[in-house]
Amino acid sequence: MDASSSVEMLGLFALVLALGGLAAGFIAGLFGIGGGGVMVPILYEAFGWIGVDPAVRMHLSVGTALAVMIPTTTSSFRTHLKRGNVDQSFISRMIVPVVFGVVVGSIIAKFSSAEALKWVWVIVAGVIAARQFAGSDFYQLGTEIPKSKLLEAWGVVIGVISTLMSVGGGAFVITTLALYGRSMQQAVGTSSGFGPMIALPGMLGFVWAGWGIAGLPPVSIGYVSVIGALCMIPTGVLAAPIGARVASGVSKRALEIGYGAFMIVIASRFAYSLWG
């Protein structure tokens, strides 16, 4: 490949990631998630274009998406907080178990294959989509959040799976709160607060997991591409508050169906890469 072609490829790489950051930020604000569902497949394809080794491509995509999530989810959370859509007591209760789960997830990721991470995406995203299509009124466990320590145990699970998927935990938090009769707007707003607490330790975990690994692109710190993150962060931060404002005016059912469809698309993409 000559120098001109290389420059064109890198320019296209940067443009695609900037547009991906825009989409991820908007979706992070709209659905109260980390945006990893958009970023991971975009990063995965973009890293493939520039010749990143398939053995590390999925890990690099997840780690870089976690880095981008730090500012985008923080921006989304601040907007939801200003609009009064956040249950701060629920967040305070879940911080410690969720962060512990992130640490466990980072350790698991270090010893997991790319195929294993894809399977996590396919299975979990499919289950979440089915739940969203059924609707939050389809089945409820009660009207009050339980005081049982089982909720904290569930927080550990949220941290583990969210780290392996590079999502902000929103899918699981939204489902949990919906099962106890919370409005979709409050569920989305509250879930946005889990993004930063998952993204920061998750990113550090992927830095550790990828430290010294061969086949990573230039300017990578472990499984985090600094160039990839810098391309996505500005547009992601710009779009996240817009998505959060839109979410406040959208009906509960529309958010549920939209989120379910979104998860089906992402699950299908990784299923195709496994079986195609």
C-alpha cells in the first residue's frame, strides 16, 4: 500500500469513528446506556480496515469503547440529573457491587477469546431485546425496590457482563427498574448514572489485560486505542445531551421498542461474524 492510500485509509478510519461517536453519544443519552452497542461493532470493523490482528480486535474494540464511554456517559448522566429523572439512592446502593463486578469482568476478559466475547454479546443482547419487545408492563415483580442483598449480587453480575460487552449497564438497570414499576424515563435516567462507574474501572482493567500484548495498533495502551478514543469522544460528548433531551419527550413504549430493535441489530452482527 502506497503512502497516499495509507493516508486515505486513515482519514476514512477517523471519519467513520467520528460519526460512530456521534451515533453512540446520541444513543447513550436516548436509552441511558453507555453507547458501547454502537461503538464496539464500529470499532471492530474500523480496526479490521487498518489490519489489526483478529486475535486482539474484539478486545481492543471493547477496551476503546469503555474509554469513550467515560465522557459520553458522564455528559448523558448530567443531563438526566438536571431533568430529575435519576434515582440517586438506587445508584448509591449499587456502586460498590457494580464496581466489584467490573473488576471481575476485567479479569475474565484477560483470559477470554474474541469468540467468547462475541457470544456474550449475542446471548445477552438477544435476551434484553426479547424483554423490551414484551414491554415493561408485561410482567412486574412489585412496586418497590427490594431490600434483599440479592439486589447487590445482581449488581455484581451487571458489572461483569457490562464490562465484557462494553456497555454502561443500562440494559440491565432499565430492565430491573421496569420490573418494579418505574417509568421508562426514570429507568433510562437512572441507568445513565451507571455508565461512568463501569467505564472508568473497566477501561483500566482492559489497559491491564492488554498490557504487553502483541499485534496492537500504534498508540495503544493495553487494549485501549488512544487514537480511536480521541476520534470518537468529541462527537460522542456533543450528541449525548441531545439524546437525553429527546428521551424525555418520547413515550415509554417507543423507547422500549426502539431499544429492543437496536439490541437485535447488534446481536445479529456478532452472530453473523461467528457463523458467517
